[in-house]
Amino acid sequence: MTNRIGRRREARLRVRLAAKVITRAGAGNVVLCDLSRQGASVIAGQAFGCSGPAVLQWGGHEVFGDIQWCSGGRIGIRFDQPLPQAVLLEARQLNETERMPADHELAREQARRWVQGVHRV
């Protein structure tokens, strides 16, 4: 089967893990939302620029790559070297134990804490 234009060569693992992106513009916490051997997509609360080198860190891993695209708070990173299959399996296991709550769940928890008088966010 030939690869159609715009289609990924490899499937991505859907996750929701705390991660960090480091670029020349700075570093910031992100949510790692999908991962493949070739790259990843993250949700960022701050701008990192839409191109250039980047380091993605999560769960004890540090991967070097380049930002390929950004849109609506999401950033796509293509890795310099493909990830070993074992890293993907580890990410899947980590997602089962340390998966971050969805945004609406976080907002609900913040509202509950505010009502109870707990002001930490």
C-alpha cells in the first residue's frame, strides 16, 4: 500500500503525559498527547516558535528533534533519531499509571477546591 500525501507512515500512541519542551526561546511544561517512533505532538500553554531545534523530556526520557509545525497551542516535533520500540511501550505503561486528567476534569477539580476554600491551583 502506498503512502498517501498527508498520511503518517506510523501510527501514533495517544497519551496524556506531563512533559517539558526546551528550545532556544526557553523551556516550558507541556502535555505530551501523542507519540510515535518518528515524532510527537504536544499541547503548550506558551509559544515556542514554529521551527528550530527542540528537546522533549518526559518520564525520564530526553529526545532531540526539530519543531515542524505549530497550530492553536499544539506543536509537532520530528525526532532526530527514531525512538526504540521499548520507549513507546514504556510510554504506554506510564500513561496507564500517570495519565494527566483531561482539561475539563482539571477545571472541575479547581472549581471544587475553590468552593471548599482551598485556593491552590
